[in-house]
Amino acid sequence: MSYLLDTNIVSVLINSSSERIEKKIRYLLVRELIFISCITYFEVKGGLLAKNATRKLERFNELCNTELTVLYLEDQKILDRASQIYAELRRAGTPVGTADILIAATAIERGLILVSHDADMLRIGGANVEDWLAPSE
């Protein structure tokens, strides 16, 4: 299995050094591939630059250079899937933000498990979503 981390998961990883998520990532890195979308990269890096959060920016850059692989929107199939998702949700009267749709479409088209703590992602048909921040049972 391979995973695509949503922006909220990367933010938790950088902002609070969640031991639970870090432990999961270290475990998976030995066996699996962990990715982020270029959309997540943009959202996280832009937010850190806007806040001038240099230490967190260093941590993010380190993660992207060593543990996470950035996926780009180079495949038209991702954009076609995103367009379908957008239209379906809009017709249903339950729109989701464009960034979330692009991230989910990337996960779907690449066959990745989307790791997110965002309930909106659960409304996107075809997305295989895991929430690593959900309370343990």
C-alpha cells in the first residue's frame, strides 16, 4: 500500500510533532511509499512562509527531501477525475474545496490511500480515506 497525506496531516506532523503520526510514518517508510500532492506542498509551504515560521519550514523541507515524495498534476486523468468530482458534489449541493478535490483526485487516480482528518474527504466517491488522527478504539 502507498499513501497520500492530506494537508491537515502534514500540518499536524510539522506543527505539533505528533508522535502517533511520526511513528506511523517511520513504520510505513520501511515498507510503503508516502506521498503528498503538489497542492499540499503549496498550501503548507505558503502558510509557513506567510507566518515566517523558519524552523517549521526547515522541518517541512527536510520531510520533503527525505521522507515524502511530491506528486504533480501532470496527468490529465487527475484533472478529469477532479472535474467529475466537482460536478457531482456541486449537483448534490455538497461542494468541497477545490484543493481537497484535486488532492482526492490524485489519490484516486494513483491508487493511493488518502490520509486525512477532513470529513469532506469522506464525501468524495472513490476515495479510500484513512484518518490517522481519529481516536483509537
